Amino acid sequence: MKRTRLQTGTVLLGCLIMVAQAGAGTRSFVPGDTYVECISYRQLGAGDDFPGMWEYVYDVVGSTAADGQNHAWTRDVYLRGFDGTQIVNQYYSEWAEYTGLTQRWDDHTTEGLSWWMGYQLRTEYPSYWDEVSPGVHEWVLPDPADPNAAWGMINQWHTGDEYAHELSFWNQPGLVDEDGVTWQNASGVTNFQYLAGLLLTFRIVHPYSPGDVQWETWTNYTTGDPDLVSGTTIGPVVEIVSVSLDIKPGSDANSVNLKSMGLLPVVVYGSDELDLTEIDLDTLLLNGVGPRLMPDGSWHVSFEDVDGDLLLDLLVHFEMQALGIEPGMTELALTGVLMDGAELQGADAIRIVPDFNGDLMVNATDLAIMKHSYGTAGVGFEFGDANADGLVDATDLAILKASFGFEAPTGAVPEPATLLVMGCGAIGLFRRRRRP
Ligand SMILES: [Ca+2]
Ligand SMILES: [Ca+2]
Ligand SMILES: [Ca+2]
Ligand SMILES: [Ca+2]
């Protein structure tokens, strides 16, 4: 992935906005105002609609003041300080000529106060604004057979009766731009009601991981002129930088022996877009584990051009026995954080050699162990289930054949003196504490 500097610009823009707000009389939230809150965020996984992306779910809530009232009718709602153009679940409406969110819920998407359909109760809570025929609108449920309903999604966070009734029309599905999401003339413009309770829920799917974003609600306040109220919540602001990783440089097989007492070398390749010296080495983790700690307290890392492209690479050594590699694993992921807050992500495949008896060799003894268990289930790696799928079968035999004769380096961890020479580029520069 090409690295961009967009996030830095967004942060600067966010600062400018905050300064401008202060000058424009933006004030902090007080009970009785309408606020925006992130009620859920997570990284999506297998089975979700966008695996690997981050999901953020927000509620817009009219709060209750000490006198039991909500004093503000909500006009505009903003979620700012992140790159809205990278939101995945957005679409462009030809008919209305805007780019908007596809997944949001309120009273009329859930229980159905609608100026064109009249009031109708719904038992499900669809999310997609279907504009296939200009001027014909309907909220629809997910339907795999209907490509136009691809964005449909049932509200998993609230039921319809949780939303405040009599909410006037939310004119837009959340306009998306480079500074986030905007709801203009969001509600209240037609009936001037002071609404307390849950007004709106919306979902954002985005490649960036959680950080602080700013929300604003532009309200008419009963005590005077409209106020712009602001606060902070969680949103997609942390840039993800994909890195190219090579476990065991020089080897394509990346064979690892679970019983190895040695070190696992890993190269993170630098690129035109990524200066690896910007990595906060304290945050560098492979399979969730930090590099080997040298006797002097520094990490066992060095900066050198491993692949000869004249760009600096990062060579990191991990202790095999610390890495927690388990039978069945087929890759190891590396994570880290750059000095500017962006997150590194990379992964490379590994092949766990079928050394069932742990003598650091794959030979006839391991074959004999497998033969003894052949065809049985649930015996474990030590008894011949090389791929840890619960069965000792032909697949395991093929794995054994592929690695037959493999010998892990028998040498233990090199002497400290040797390591000092190997890691000379980094020692002293990167004396850091181990992460708790
Ligand atoms: Ca390799
Ligand atoms: Ca290089
Ligand atoms: Ca063996
Ligand atoms: Ca197996």
C-alpha cells in the first residue's frame, strides 16, 4: 500500500478547526445538549462484510437537562477530524448528487414515521436508502439476490422503540467529505421539537484504526441564539501502513522448528514512502512479542540495506521460544507504531517443520511416530498431526516428506559479544524499556 501523508494534514486541519471554533464561540457539552458518542468499534473479521477494516458505530443522543428537558433542537451534526473519503460503506447518489453513508438508523427507518409512506411499524431495521428509481425511496434489508440492496443491514445495536418518536426528517444520509461526516439540517427544522433520547445511529467502516475525533452539534438553544457544541469521541484516525516482511531472509520456505532455541531473523523492508527509522522500536511486535532484549537493555535490531535497493531495511531478531508459535500456525504478523502515530502491519508465511519428538531433526523417527498414529484423530502435533487439523492423515505425510531431513540450527543463542557486533547499528541509539 502506498503510504500517504494525508493523516498529518488532517490533524493539522483539525487543530485549525478547533482554534476557529474557539473564536466562533463553540462551547462544551452541558446536559440538555445533543451529543455524538461512539458506542462500538472493532476490527472486522472473517464473516463480516469488510474483513480487516474497522467498524465504528455512533449514536446521536438528545440529552436531558436537570429540569428533565432537552433544550436544543438539533439542526446540524458533524463528526470531524478524519478522512471521510476513505469510508468504505458510502455511495454516491446520482439523483441527489451527494456522497453519503449507506448505513444509518433513526425513528423512521425503524418504526416508520415517514412523510411519504405515513406511519408504519417495522419489525426489522433496514439501513439502505434505495434510489434505483429517482424519487422512489425505501429502506431495504440485506438481500443477496438484489445487488441494489448490497448495503442493507439490520440494526444490531438498538431496537426501533429505542429511538425518539416524532423525530422530524433527517434530510441526508450523512454527507461524506475529507473532514468526516456531516448531517445538515439534520432534524427539527420542521417541528422545532426539543427531543430527548436516541435520535440517530450510524455505522462507519474505514481502514484506519481508533483515535480521537471531534463531534459538533449545531443547535438552537432555548436560552438564546444557536450554539455550536463540541466534544471528543473515538473514530478512524490512525493511519495503517502495510509493510513488506521477510521471515528468515534468504529462505523462501521459512521453516521453523517449535523446539528451536535459536533466533528468528525478520527483515522489514523500507520503501520510498516508509522511513523505517521512524519506527518506535518499543512497539515492534511479532506475533505479539517484542524483539530479543540484548544484555545492555537494547533491542536486537539493526538498520541495513538487506535487499540492496539502497533503501534502509530493519533487521530484527526474535527469540524462537518467546514467540509462542503453536502447531497449525501458517503465518506470523508484525505490528508497530511510527513516531507520528501511524500503525505498521505486515505478515509472512511460516512452515512449522514436523519434528514431532522435538529433537530438532525431521527424520525416520518422526515418520515412525506418524505411522503409529496414522488415521487417528485428536492426538496432537507430538503424535504426527503436522498441520494441527485434528487428524493424522495423508496431508501430514506430505508435510513430513517436504521437510524430511530438515535440521534446525542446534546452536543456542549466540554469545553476547557476537550480538554486540551484529547489532552495532542500533545499540545505544535505541535503549528502551521492554513493553509491559
Ligand atoms: Ca523468507
Ligand atoms: Ca533495502
Ligand atoms: Ca524429530
Ligand atoms: Ca493433520
